[in-house]
Amino acid sequence: MPVDIGLEQLSDNLLFATVICYAIAMVGYAAEFAFGHRANIAGRALPRIAGGAVDSVPATLAPVSRSARRTPENWATGVGRAAVAITVLGWVLHDGSVVTRGLAAHRVPWGNMYEYSSVICLVAVSAYLWLLTREPVRYLGALVMAPVVLGLGLAGTVLKVRAGPLVPALDSYWIKIHTTAVMGASGIFMVAFAASLLYLARESAERRQLERDGVARESWLPSAASVDRVAYRMIAFGFPVWTFGVVAGAVWAEAAWGRYWGWDPKETWAFITWVVYAGYLHARSTAGWKGRKAAYIGIAGFVSLLITFYAVNLWITGLHSYAGV
Amino acid sequence: MSELTAKDDMATATESLSTAESVSGDVDEVVVDRPRKPGLPALLLQGWRQLTTMRTALLLLFLLALAAIPGSLFPQRGTNSARVNQYYDDHAAVAPWLDRLGMFDVFGSTWFYTLYALLGVSLVGCLVPRLRLHARASVARPPAPPRRFDRLPLSTTFRTTSSADDVASAAHGLLRGKQWRSDRRTAPDGVLSVAAEKGYLRETGNLLFHVSLLVLLAAVAVGALLGYSGIFSVVEGGRPFTNTVAAYDGEPTFGQWVDGSTLKPFTLKLDDFRAVYLPNTQPKSFDADVTWAPGAGAPERRRGIRVNHPLAVGGAKVYLLGSGFAPRFVVRDKTGRVVSDDFVRLLPQKNANQYSIGVLKVPGGLPYDVGMRAVFVPTFAMGADGFPYSSSPEAKAPVILYRVFTGDLGLTRAQSVFDFDERGMTVAGEGVLVPGKSVSLPDGASIAWEDTREYAVFQTTRNPGTRTAFVACVLGLLGLIASLFVRRRRIWVSATAASGGTVVEVGGLARHDAERFSAEFAAIAGELSGRLAPPAPAPAPAPAPAQQPTAAEPSAGES
């Protein structure tokens, strides 16, 4: 069946509108991030919970209800809320773009790097919005939107290709299994990456504050520990998905090339990424590796993921180079 | 680990902390205190302990990741030996040094295997004691309650007019009903208590994952030792392939424990090959129709082999790898006698629309050897740069550009089928050939291009251990999911008789997802107090309601 040019055009336009929405939302989140805490700079002191020193916590600490901790609002809070609304709008447009691309080409909308980038970003935004329905994580907005806008911008310019059918090597039902899992995990890891970055920033801010004032003050920004928990949850969720994706890839490789593992550059980097994230999960529960070190490992995992996805396709030739640009 | 808690007299704050450590399970390396022995054994023991710590395992894991990087940056012999040779040509100075370091065979190099083996040993060292501990914990009673519940991350106290015995029975029944492993105890001082634990599956999953990983490593090793793989090609309607070492293009690669005698007998003929391309020259589909038989004399079967659809032959699989064009050249001497008549496979160049190169070698039948270099252009077009190219991968306007040599091919030296050695040869002519036309040699001999067919390239692969590896992956994945999402937690209930009823204390401990546990804890404590008789209207201030358990900041725990 020929490519539906009208739908392809519609998909391109929707993606353009999506990027604009995300960019505006990013600015909104950044504004809230920068100015949101001015209103409560003289916040109350946080109960101190240093790592390991559990017995320093009053054993009968009253449960902290969410309403009691709600921080005062200022104009920036409104901007942050508007940014969420714009993100949701962008997300709807983004969904439309991916679906119309698939309809235009009469196949799954992830057959080349351009489409693949778009879907990964869609997963990342979905994961962020899903998280937002469960926890107040708006503070992550700017850090999630930045790589998403960058990724979509790169996709729309450097990686852009016309819609067409799949190359024979990809024309298998495994593209629905292997590629979906890998893209899903990548999007989730992107959110974890944002959380790890914020953790590093919050952790040093809290440490500085502790050194200066002897007490960490409450701010509208989350505590380092809670950002760390978000990063951990995302990685703990993404890791089995990534593992499944790699295993499914091995099964596909066995069917297509006669060996389930051949140390092709793509496989090698998928393995490296897996090892680094496995290292993160272990580090987070090993004395002496928690906190900053674990966060650095999480960030290294995402860098390795980027290499797996971009660098291997663009600069290293291997069996996966059929996916082209 | 739980022995500590069993000693009631030691139930102190530090003790409840150690309970917190031990319940986490997957956290710290298990340190089993053994008496120290002097001398070499002690040193070995020390080394063994060092190797099996989590920190060493982590370090090895990262070293393995680092070690894999050069394998993706340098060409590897296993996947692309031609590019290794190319690298040697391009970087003559550094290539031998890189080779010495194993950079062209990273995944088969000693140092990679060393890391791999160390990690395996470290894993075994971590696993054995933990398997033992988990097996013991799986049949043991849940650990006894700590002396002071208020030291636990979650605790609550209330009064009831029910007897202590009823409280213990109610708590025991309630927790059992919720699938907790529950245990009733009576302390020496007569205090009744219930200890319950849930989420053993976390450690079970964790161990299953790591054991599966070891099985996977073993399966990969078996595949490397007992497997083989080789590439062969067959021309449409041409000579059938028989599965022998000599019939392969180049020597097949065999694992260290197998050789040519392990090849399963089979024959394969290519009846038809169809490559379909889109107007923009992107390939759409490749289909090879073959007739094959499992051994000489066995009944023949017909089948299609496509990309992603291999043919299974007695433990081995035959995959379609690629295709190319094979022109038929008929060589005649000056009297017109046919000297040679064969299809010559040409090698398609990358991203060039099947623009292919190859050679025809005629080593006998004429007074001299003939060698002809041929460039096959399926759809001839002239580029703006003055060089011919192919504008389509289909043979719409095929042309052969040739340069023919005569002299001595020197076939005593090992040579590629796609090349020959020009040193003993002289150029006897060059030009352009269209189908049906001939090249004339100076003495009147001729080379006629009579026909063009396609050939298909197949790969035979046998990789034992694949099924084991797959099962290990599936089990490992299940174990991984359990180890990440099952929460291990403990609840203790103690009932102390007091004037006018019983004082009930409930305590809880969880290292993972403390927030979720505090909700669960509150629900269980609430349900328990609901099942008991309400407290007598006492002059004392009302006890803390069970629905509001005291809670440490959830972030203190592991999520």
C-alpha cells in the first residue's frame, strides 16, 4: 500500500505543534523552579533524617500529613500548573502525531530512528504525567522536558525521513515486542535521569544548608531523599522492561541471524547499559555506594543508553545499521 | 540473622536496627563469622571473602561494562574479519599492538574471560551462603518480637477488654487469613505474642534471578564450545549444496569441542530466488524457494526460506543472509570447443544497488590461464562524475565492465573466490559487455556472457544451549520482577495482661516501600482492634487509636 501523504503531513505538523507545547511547558516549569520557592524562603526546619542514623529520629514522630506540608503559593505556582496543562495538550498532539504516522505508513510507527526518537519521548512524557497523578513531582517538569524537546528537535531535523515500509530485516512481529519494550524502558529511564540530576542538585543544596545553618530548611522543592526515591522507582520499573527487551532482541536475533548473541555493537551497548543499571540497583543497597555515587551510576546508565541508541546507529556500523537514520 | 532477635534480653535499640538490616535481605553481603585460622588458609579465606563481597562484585560488573566498550569500537574478527584486515591496512602502526591486547577479539580474549569467570565465581560465593540462609529462613519461625515496640519504624498501642489469649488468637487468625506466615509464642515472662512475616518471595526471586544468570553464563559457554556456523551460497537452478566442510565459502567456524564430523548431512537446491524492491530501491522482500533433503537418498522437500524464517535441519538452522547476481560465462578455445561453462558469483557492494564485482578464473583448457575482473551493473547509468553506477538493484539494463588478463594465476597460493593475483598476468583487453556478447582473446579464444541468474547466501548455524539460555532468561526475568516488587515485611503483636483487660502492642518493619507498608500496617492494626472487645471506659486518657499508627518519616526506609 502506498504511503498516505496527507496523513504523513498531518503527523509532521502535529509533531511540530507538540514540540512547541513542550518547549513552552519547559519554560513554565523552569520559571516555577526558579521563582517558586521565594515565597517560603523562611520555611520551617525539616526533621533531620540522616542516612543510617535511624535512632536519632524521635520514635513517636507524628505522621506528617500532606496538607500540613503544603507550601504557600505564589504566581510561579500558577505558571507551574499551566505548564502541566500545556504538557497534557502537547502529549495529546504527540499521540496524534505517532498514530497518524503509523496510519500513513500502514505499519507500527517505529521503523526508523526518527519515529523511534519520537516514541521514546512520548513514553518519557507519559511516564512523567503518570507519575504526576500519583505524586507531586511537578518539580521534575523542566528536567524531563529539556531532553524531550532536544530529542524531538533532533528527530525532526537530523533524523527526519519520509514514511515508508519496513526494511525486510525489521519486517517481523518481533518489532512489536522487542522494540516496544526497549522504547518503553528508554522513556522511563529518561525520567529517572531527570530525577537523578535533580537529586544531585538537591543533595548538595541540602548539604550546604546543613553546613551553614545546621539544619535543612523546608522548601517547595522536594527533599533529596524523595527525588532519589523517584529515580529508584523509575529505574526499578524500567530495568525489568529493558531486560525483557534485550531478551526479546536475543530471541529475534536467533530467528533472524542464527545466533541469539553475537556482540554486534548494538548488542554490546545494550549489554553495557544493562550492566550499568544493574550496578545502580546493587549500588543503591550497598553501604558506601548509596546517594551521590548511585546517582552518578544512574546518570552513566542513561548516557550509555544514548550511546546505544544514537551513537551506534550513526557512527558505528553493525548488523543494526539497517535501521539507518 | 534472626537469632539476635530471639534473645529477648538483648532486645535493645541496636537490636531492632539489626532486624531492619536483616529483613532487607538483598542488601548486605552475608557475613558469617568463622574462627580465624592462621597462615595460608586464612589468607585464602580472606581473599575469598574479599572476592565475594558486594563491593567486589560491583567493581567486576563495571569492569565488564568497560571491557566491552572496545569490542564495539574496533572491528571484531568474530563478526567482521574483513574490516579487521582493512584496519590493519589503514593503521599499520597501531594495529599489531591492538591485536596483541586482544582488541580485535575482545569477547574471546583472555582478559574478558578472566573478568567473566571472576564475576561467575564471585556470584557463586555470594549465592551459596544466601541460598543456605534463605532455605533456613523459609522453614524457620518468624523472628520473635523485639522487647520495645516503640523502637520500630511503625508501632501502635491500644487497650481491650479481651483476654491476652483472645488477642493472640485474633491476631494470629487475622494475619494467617492475609497470607502472612504467623507464629504464636509465649515469652518466659508469660507475655503472649504473635510474630508474622510476609514477602519471602522477594529473596526467592532475587536468588532465582542470580542462579538463572549463572545458568545463562553456562549455556553461553556450551554454545561457544559445541556450536558451529558457516556460510554457503547456491545459484538458482545451479549445483546443490551438500553439508560438508569443503562446500562452505571459507572454513566454517567450529567451537573448541567440535569439528567437521558434527555437520548434519543434508542437501539443498535453490529453485527460485525473488528479490522485490520498492521504486525508491529499498528492499521489500527476499524469498528463496528451496528443495532440500535430510541426507543423501532421503525424500526431498520443498520450502521457502525468508529473512526471519530459517529452515531447521536436525539441530542446525539455515538462514537466508543475502543474495547477488551470477552471470554465466562460457569460455571457448580458438576452435570453438567449450573449455569452461559456469556461473560466477559476484559480490554486491554496500549501498550500491547490487553493483557487484568479482572474477572469472579459467585455470586450464587453454594454453594459458585466464583471469577476468568483472563489474556487474544491474541497471547501467552514467553519473555526473563520469563513473558508471547502478540506478536500480534489479537487472533492468545489465552491463559488465571487464578487464581480462592472461598468464599464470598462481593457483597454488590460497586465494579468495572473489579475487586473483595479478602478478603473473598481463592485461589482454578491457571494455563493456552486454548480455549475449563475447570478449575475444588475442589467440581467438572467447568468453561469452550467456545468461544471468541470482544466487542466495545462506548461513548454517548450530548453537546448542540456546533453549537452556532462553529458559534461564525467562526464569531470571520472573525472579527479577519478584525481587524488585515483592516487599518483605514483619508485624509483631504482643498482648500483656493489665488491670481490666489487655494492652495490645503492634509493631511493624519494612525496608522497601515504607510508605505503602505504613498504610497496610494501619489497616491491619485497625482490623485487629475491630475484632477485639472495645476497651472498658477507663479513667485513664483514651489510648492512641489504631488507625493512626505512629510513623517515622517514610523516606527513612528504602523505597
